[in-house]
Amino acid sequence: MKIAVAGAGGGVGKIVTHALKRSHQIRGIDRDPSAEGIAHEWVTADLSAHDQTLEALKGVDVVVNLAGLNGPIPLPEWEAHNTNVVISYNVLSAAAELGIRRVVQASSVNAIGLAWSRSPQFDYFPVDLKHRSRTEDGYSLSKFIQELQADSVTRRHDGLSVVSLRLHAVLKDVTQAQIALEHLGPSWAINGLFGYCTEGSVADAVERACSASIIGHEILWIVESETLVDEDSRTLAARYYPDVPFAASMTGRSSFFDTSRTREVLGWTPSTEGTPQPGLITL
Ligand SMILES: NC(=O)c1ccc[n+]([C@@H]2O[C@H](COP(=O)([O-])OP(=O)(O)OC[C@H]3O[C@@H](n4cnc5c(N)ncnc54)[C@H](O)[C@@H]3O)[C@@H](O)[C@H]2O)c1
């Protein structure tokens, strides 16, 4: 397949481009041309401009949209929000206009209001796709709106299907989690429900999402099946979220996110499942 990776020069974009180019023809797109050599072909474009987006996406079968501003820190919230919602609508509407049949876009676990909320509220654990969104900050709101945009565009365009991958923090190894903890404090892990995803899990999910049998819009969690923390999940829940009930069984260090739909739709399993993790964080 010919796949456009928008945001190919970014952290996740580089990981995904390296993985996809083993089996697909990849067009990297980014406003920053510094990663130009990474893909089979390259377009430097500002995807906040609709005409440039339309031109950049001509002739591809699938678009993977990883372009945008990741996180509200250190950006002003309005900038993260405004940039992300404009890029995502430009990509979705250009894909529809060009007759592209699949868009895979990076959403975030923050679409429900999580790591960047002052004190996130949850109705039950593990959270699933029915859990309501209570975003507070501009970045998380942009991720929620991006999903609403996909609902709307696929409602109008029968030929287009969209997969929104709710990525958790994409980590190479536990050292990166330690760094995040030092910079942002324990609330980074507590508000984020102690989760993460590996680079391998993300690349595998994106590749599967490019060709999975899907009609309309699917939202899927991409989170490892165990937490990053060296304590049982029920102990963590009792300490930090004592009033939140359990809607399904949670044992050992099992994740606070229900990824069953991701497994069903993509045939995906998290890369760390069944393998002992090399290190864990202590809160
Ligand atoms: N990294 C994570 O842990 C993580 C977790 C959850 C979700 N996400 C989502 O994944 C996506 C990628 O994240 P990342 O960490 O790779 O971010 P990043 O900042 O490393 O990369 C984003 C890329 O988008 C490009 N970009 C920004 N504005 C653009 C524009 N107007 N036109 C063209 N290109 C533009 C940037 O130049 C950059 O190369 C984002 O949507 C982010 O919200 C990331």
C-alpha cells in the first residue's frame, strides 16, 4: 500500500515510518523537513493549511495522521488545541475529498480527561470505550474533538473509515518513565492511571489499523496490559481512587484500561504481554 505518514518527523512519526516502510511505500509529510531521508518520498507541508494538505495527500491509499502538538506543556493550551483540531479536520476532509479509504489518527488516552486534569474523575475501573469524557485542558479537548470530527466525516462519506488510536505515553523503556516522573511529579503516573505503551505496541497497532476490516469510525485504546508501577492495581486504586468502583475484575498489576475492542478489531496484543518488564517505577 502507499501510505502517507503525516508528522513523520516527530517522535511517534519516526517510529511508525521505520516500521511501515518494511512492507509499504511511505510518503513522509511534515512541516519540518529535517527527517526527509526517513521515507521513500517526502512532502514538506503545513497541514494547518487545507490546500497544502490536499496536495500532500494526493495519490495515497491510506493516511496515518501523527502531526500536531503533543501535550499542553510547555505550550499555551489554545495553541495545542487550535493547531490539533485544524490539522485533524484538514486531514480527514482532504482524505474524503480525495477518495482515500482509511485514515488512522493518533488520539490519546487524554481524550477522556486524564494526565493533564487537575484531579481526574472516573466512573469505574477499568475504563472502557463507554467511559465519559471530562477534559479540562486544551490539548485533551483537541483529542476528544478529533474523535468527534472522525464520527462526523465518516457519517457523511461512506467510503471512508477512520481508526482513532488512543495512545498512552509512548515509552522506549522504563528510564523514560523515571524522567517523566522527575519532571512532572507522581501526578503524571497517578492522573494517567499508571499506564503507558511501548514503541513496538504503537507501530504494530498502526500497521494493523491501516488494513483492518472496519466500517465508519473505531476508537481503540493502545495501552500495555500491566501498569508501570511496582504495586498491585487494586492497592493503587484503593490509595488514589478509593471511591471508584470496579466494573470488571482487576488482578495483579493489570491495566486500568480495557483494550478488549482493540484486540478484537485489530488482532493486536500489547508487546509486553507475557514478558517480564525490565523495570518498574515506585510512587
Ligand atoms: N508521544 C506520546 O507519548 C503520545 C501519547 C499520546 C498521543 N500522542 C499523539 O501522537 C501524535 C504524535 O505525537 P509525537 O510525540 O510524535 O509528537 P511530536 O511533537 O514529536 O511530532 C509531531 C510532528 O508533527 C509535526 N507538525 C506539527 N504541526 C504541523 C503542521 N502544521 N503541519 C505539518 N506537520 C506538523 C511536527 O513538526 C512534528 O514532527 C500527536 O497527535 C500526539 O497527540 C503522542
